[in-house]
Amino acid sequence: GIQVEQSPPDLILQEGANSTLRCNFSDSVNNLQWFHQNPWGQLINLFYIPSGTKQNGRLSATTVATERYSLLYISSSQTTDSGVYFCAGYYGGSQGNLIFGKGTKLSVKP
Amino acid sequence: AAGVIQSPRHLIKEKRETATLKCYPIPRHDTVYWYQQGPGQDPQFLISFYEKMQSDKGSIPDRFSAQQFSDYHSELNMSSLELGDSALYFCASRPGLGAYNEQFFGPGTRLTVL
């Protein structure tokens, strides 16, 4: 079936810690995107990463499309990193709508 | 850089009322998507438009309809509102169809049905 699975579902960190979030996706899903949903509900684009590795400041992402997974790395976490992180991919049979995972809820404590 | 604009940002309606949500895509983006996110849920695809024509349909109730206008903005019309329609509604846009470019989301409209 069409699946995008994220782990862990919840994560609590102390400020300054590093973390890795994982997204597994099925064969019919591709061209992953990572989003951060802040406590006000806004969905913020982090990475569009069909394959390979990208970095943006303290965040980086890697997608290994052949093995159907993507990783989001957060280094030196800050309280403003709190929120829900979603990965989403395009379903091959669609006209480009995204299929989302259930998200990882991150809480960074001061 | 210009982003996707949605209005209103917040909306409170009574059961059985109607609501219209508006979306203004990023300039030169001709594809628009609508998503619904219930409390504690992930966003779910509702409907999409490309060049003013409906391109795909997801789990959109029959009580909802949408269209894309000549200036590429889109409106989601919701009738006979139910308590379960309370959610965040996102609009997203990108250039063209196909699955090879990034999709950008607006700030969302938070609809509360009382």
C-alpha cells in the first residue's frame, strides 16, 4: 500500500542535543519533502530531497531512495525547534498531491 | 520572496452554515492543492487544480466544492458545516503538474464550527 511512516512519534530533548528523525516510504512514494509545523500551525518547508543530502544551517537531510528512507538531522537543538516534523512524498498515481507521515512531535526543553 | 496567501486566517461558523476559504498561490504557480488537517492529525489531500481545471480529488466531502480562477487563485466552498469540519485548511502551490518540484504551503485557515 501507500505508506509514509515516521519514527519516533515523540521526542524530548534538552537544548543543545542532537537528534535524528526517520521517514520510511513505500515503493509508490517518491520525491520526499520535510516540513516543520510550528506551535502556531504553520507548515514550513525544510527540504525537498528526492535523493542525496542537503544542509541548511543546523538542519540536514539525507534520502536513500533505493532503500526507501529519509533522515532529518537536527544539531544543537533550540527551543524554537519544537513542533511537529512531517515528511511527505508524492504518490506515483496522483497528480502531485502529497502523502504525509504521522509526524514526529519534538519538544526541546531549556 | 512571495508566499502562498490564505484568507481568512481564522473563521468561526455555526453548524449548517457555509464558509468560503481563499488561496492566492505564489506568482507563476499554476497548480493549487487543498489539504485538511484535523486536530492531532497529518494533513489530508482534498482537491487540486492545474490551469483552472480540477486535476485530482482526494477525500473531499460532497458538501465541499472548489475552483480555480483565471488569476490562479482558488476558493474552497464549504456548505452545511458540521462539527467535524473544524480543522486547519491549507492551500499549497507549485509550478506545473507532475511530481518533480517542491510544493509550498500557505499559513492555513483555522476553521472552528460551533
